[in-house]
Amino acid sequence: MTTYYISPTGNDTTGAGTSGNPWLTISKAHTSASSGDTVICKSGTYTWASQTFTKSLTIQAETNGLAIFDAALANVTWTFNTSITVA
């Protein structure tokens, strides 16, 4: 099992999914991760479109309560075709 990181200041193109070089989006983390992996969300506000999860992942904030997912008034749907643990 591997731990990956995302950050509102990350980059999906040049990021490596590490704490020091995180990706920007949960979508990139989902695409790159395998079932059983953990995605750590660094503090900040995340905005994005809908996401379908097809892998069993654990998604958690690096600092409890400081990773905010904001749909920016859009209609965003998260679809879970597998088990997701949100910690």
C-alpha cells in the first residue's frame, strides 16, 4: 500500500504524488493509485468536477478539518463503485 498526496498548490503534470511534490486533484490521485492506497489531502480548498471512484481508497486530510472540498456552486457528484474510507 502506498500513500499519495494532493494539494491545492500541487501539479498533476509535474507532481509526483509525494508530500513535497503533490498532485493537484483527487482525479489524478485516483488514476495513479491502486486499491488499498491512501490519498492525503493537504490543507486548503479544492475545487473540481464530478468524480467516479472505482478503486478502494482511503482519503483523509493531512490536518483534520483543514482540507475543504468546494464545488464552487456547481452540481458535483461523487460516485462510488467500490468502498471508500474517508478519514
